[in-house]
Amino acid sequence: MPLSPDGARVLVWEQASERDHRLVIVSRSEEAEATLAPLIADTAVGRLSPDGRWIAYQPSVDGIYVSPFPNVDDGRWQISRDRAQMPLWGPSGSELFYVSSDDRLMSVSVSVAGDDSFAPGNPEVVFESISTFGLLAHTFDISPDGKRFLMIEEAPTDETERPRLVVVQNWAEELEHLVPRER
């Protein structure tokens, strides 16, 4: 759930039926109950820019778009023209990443002037292949310094061995057992 930089609002995906879904804003102030306000119809994924002024989103139609936040009706810029998905802002807010329809991780530089001028650059390939698993959730993220990516990748499968998932609970105790502290 993307949280606004001021911590007062959260973007949530609301699905009323298989064909009726939208992004909504959940707001809460200290003196009021949480409120729910529709934001963008027919959209499943949205990410706020680091400064909270812009939202990148993936509507059901083709492409990734950017609009001012929270006043999304004040403008709309198309970032990608293909069936792209998973928009993600770089830590500085001057770069937007997404996965293209052919599963390449793309980067678009963006410049912002004043309160309402948004200008996307040309998309560039960052990685030739990225796993998406057909999910709406992100399978990648970027480090706070913007220099490294963390990605979920499909493990190569051996026909004789089934894929497995290992869950480690109480890992701190396990680490202490394996590597005891010197006293």
C-alpha cells in the first residue's frame, strides 16, 4: 500500500467485482475517522512520487500514466504506449520505472517545473528481462540510494526436483545458535 510522504493518506485498490475496480484514498486525521475517497476508476496499481505530488498508475487500458496527486483530473501524461505494468518511482522522483509488455524493465526520466508542469523523457531499457509472474504486485524494488535493484526471479527448475519454499521463523535465535557471540 503506497503511503503518502506526510503519512496522512494511503492508496488502496478496491475491487467491487471482477470488472469493477479502482484506486481509492484512505485518509485519516487525528480529529476524524478514516475516510475513503475514489481516486482513479478502472485502475489496479498506483504509486506516489517521493514528494507526493504525482501518481503513476496502470489503468486497464494500455500504458502507464502520471497525474497530479491528489487532483488527478488536473492532467494526465502517458508514459508508455504498450501494455506496461508495475510503475515505480526512483528515490529522487526524477525517474520512473515500469515493466514493458515484453517483460523488460524500462526507465523514463521525468522533469517537473513549477506546480503543474510534467515532462517525461524517452523510455530506456534497464534490464532485458524481468519476471512478473502475471501479478499485479511488484516483483522488483529499488534501493533508497537508487543504485541497486531487488528482484524476484523465477528459479530454474530441474525436472526431477520440485520447486520449494523455505520459511525461516525465529531466524535471530537460529543465527545465535549457528554463530554464537563471543563473550
